[in-house]
Amino acid sequence: MSLRLLEEAVMDKQTFLNNYYTDRKNTRSVKWDLVDSKFKGNNLLPMWVADMDFKVADAITAALAEKIAHGVYGYSFTGSDYFDTVNEWMTNHFNFPLKKAWIRYTPGIVQALYHLLHAFTVENDAVIILTPVYYPFHDAVRDTNRQLITLDLENNDCHFSIDFKAFEKKIIAEQVKMYIHCSPHNPAGRVWTEEEQLRLFEICERHDVLVISDEIHQDFTFGDSKHIPSATVADGRFRNRIITANSASKSFNLAALTHAHIIITDEVLRKQYDDYARTAIRSEANVMGVIATEAAYRGGQEWLEALKGVILDNYNDAVMALKKSTSGD
């Protein structure tokens, strides 16, 4: 999205808030109704990014309402319309055209991490992550009895970067088999450049390390920063060792509809995953998640642009308030 469009969306902040903001307290919201018990406090203010306090785009509500009116929730399949819509979004926004054969479905990114760890590593294999990072990265590695290897990002005046020499050194020393990549990075907020990803993946290539790339925050970039899918780096040079996981859930506030994609472009990796899935994953895709995702990508662009305008405006307000508080004014 262009900066001009984003600025126009920010100007319409009040309209967006009037139409979509909703109070989620006392609605069985994990974020609001369990925050005190979860973090052992009183009257805590949840600051996580797992879900938002905004109603979904009208196109999503309409599509779900149509299915509810139909009244049948039996086994369903995604169909060519679904794939065409997802493919159009990935092609137009990220220059990453897909093939239908590449896509596998999963209830969510976290579930995908567990499945991919089981499919491509064995117990005691070493798996590396760049910290600080989304806590389920840690949990998934530990819970599956793999060795967790961490490397801290370098913090240079709140700009996080990667020590590539240290990254390679740890891979060699620990005989790492898998690297779980977070792009854009949660919570550091970095949108990795192609050059940074190229250096990471060259190291992984040298040492035969499989890359699992969590790209669920792909739509949340601002200004000149642009998300570059891992599988497109260097014209797809590293696709034989990269598996991508993404979803519309973060962008369009659909987390509880439990639907995400695993994108495996390499035929050998797909076969290995399918061989594992045949014995461990026998569920169908969530029909409501499928419907919501297709509707989001087909008719949610205007909503997303307005949302990002609100987020940017809130960010700027927070920065100004912090600067004022630290300056003593």
C-alpha cells in the first residue's frame, strides 16, 4: 500500500473507530477477561498483539452470515475460488505467485510449528531462533524435546539487527538442523530486507539447515518498509529449504477461526510433510476460517488500510507521549 493511501486512511480514523471499535470485556475474551488471572495482577491492561478490539471487515461479516443462514456446517473443501483469491493477494502484495499444490492447511501458525518440527526433525535435534521472539517458538522446540538454541538480536538504539557471524558460529557448534524465522519479526518490529535474509539463508544453505518462516505479520508494514517473502529471496534460490507459514488471522482479526497456510514449494519437502501428515493430521480445514479468509482477501483491503492508519496514528501518539515524559515537559 502506498504511503499516500495510508495517510488518507489515518485521516479517516474516527470513522473507522465509530464503525468497528467494540468493547470486548465480559465476552469470554482471553485478552480482556483472563488477563488478571493469566498474569496474576489486578486491573491489568492487555498490550499483546494476538487479536484486536475491532470488528472484522464488512465483507467478512457478510460472507459468514450467508453461511450461517445456510445453516449447514458439514465437511467442505476450499475450491478454486479460494485459491485464486489467496494467490491474487500474495501475487499483488508480495510478488509471490502460488501454485495450489504448494498449500497445506493448519489450524494456526503455532500448530504449524509443532507439525513441522515433528515432520522435519527428531528428538534432540538443535533448532535455532533469534530472540526476543514470539514465545511459542520457544515452547514448540522445548515441548517436542528438541534442543533450543537462541541468539539475541543486537539492539542498537531500538533498531534490532542480526550478528551473522554469531548465527553461523552457533549453527556449526550446535549442529543446528532447523532455523525458525520470524518475518516481519515479532516483537522486534523489524521488516527484514532482502539482503539480510539473503545472508541468513546463505548460512543455512552452507550448513544444510531447514528454514521455517513465520510470515503471519506480512501485511503490517509501513512507509518504505516492504515485506519480502522468504521464498522469493534471490529469485527463489532457497526454496528447496524454506517452508512458509502465513494466515489472514492477524491482519483481519480472525484468530479464533483457526485457519492458516503452510506453503511448501519444494516437491521433496512436500512429500516428507505429507508422509508425516498422513499419520498425524486427519482433520479438515475449518469452513468458517476458509470463508472468512477468502472474504478478507477479496473485500477487506479498504478495512485493512484504515486499520493500519489507526495503528500508525496510535504509534505516533505513543512516541510523542514517551518523548514528552522523558524530556520532563
